Amino acid sequence: MLVTGTDTGVGKTVVTAAVTAAAQAAGLRVAVVKPGQTGTATGEPSDVDSVTRLAAPLTGRTLASFPDPLAPLTAARVAELEPLGFDPVVDAVREEADKHDLVLVEGAGGLLVPMGLRPSGEAWTVADLAVALGAPAVVVARAGLGTLNHTALTLEALERRAVPAGVVIGAWPAEPELVHWANLGELVPKLLGALPTGAGAMDPGVFRRSAPGWLTPALYGVLDDWRAWAEEI
């Protein structure tokens, strides 16, 4: 399963952790693969480190790291490092799929961010990876103004590639306003979950116990009635 987003900073890593926690609570063996980690020079924990802290997947792998906080292909060029090859990433994910019940592959930025190069020299994206793996996608979206257009564009790009996809709101505000409720109503037909703002800062034990309640059964959760969820909120 590919975890992508409408943009950078929308909550892909925390959503990846939540799906990991819910799937493992359901008894699945989960691997998390990050093909390209950028921004390592900042000293911040990697995305796989963050997922491991929150959800403790059976396996966590980062295939390549680059110092600058840029798109992976650009970061490789700036650092004069070998860019991510497409076939090695596909092979690495399939290797983990042979040993686990679920492999979550977290992208970088949005769906069409250039990740690396094919042998032909052509750039490849997370969308290309989803097609090659025959994997569905989770699109992590914002809750606020502007998200409907970004989400629709991302879903349309996936639909054109015949990649099944659903949406998770990466950070539902503690005090939602009219725009948030209006967006929720529009997204519900494709909505697979909604995480509360600040979920990534929770105690790991609380996070793991809470995660199934943020996600629908399609993502191994127990949330099955958005109206009841909204009334509770």
C-alpha cells in the first residue's frame, strides 16, 4: 500500500504509523519502507524512526537518504549522490512483501514528485511505483481551505493510472470551523480515516490504542459511521 499526499507536510508519516498500529492490532505483520528520505542534515528523526517510535512495525527500512530537504531526485543531484533507481525500489518492496502481510511504502511530498531515475534516465514518481507494484494508495490530505482541489487532482491522477485510492485527513483540528466540516462532507465518499491534530506527539502506547478508532475497516480500523464520529467530535 502506497501512502502519498496532496503536498508535503500533510501528515503522511503519522498516517503511516496509524495504519501500521491498526494493522498490527488486527494481527498483521507490517513492514514500512521509505524509498527516499531527504533533509537528513537537519538532525531530525527520519520518517521511519518516527513510525517506529509510534507504532513499532515488524520491519522499518529507509532505502536511500539525502541531506537536503528537497525532492529525492533533486536532493540526490545537489548532493552529487546516486539517485534512487526504480527497479531496486520495486525489488526491495517485493522482498518485504514476501515476508510480511502488509507493506506500507511512504512517498515523499506529493504523488508526482520526482523520486529517482529509471535506467533510461527518465524520472519516476510514487504514482509509477504504485502501478508497478499493483498497490492501492492512501492519499493524505489537509482538512482546511484548498484541500478539495488538491485532493481531487491527486485522486484523478491515480484513477487515470487505474490505482485504487482513498483519503485520510492527516490532522483534524481540535476546534473545527465551517470550512473543515464542509470539506469533510465532500470527502466522505472517499474518506478512509481522520487523525486528530497532534497525534504524532502522543505517547506511543496511547497512539497505538487510539489508531484503530481513527481509521475505517479498509485500513484495519473500526471507524464505520462518519455521522456518529462527527457528533462525538
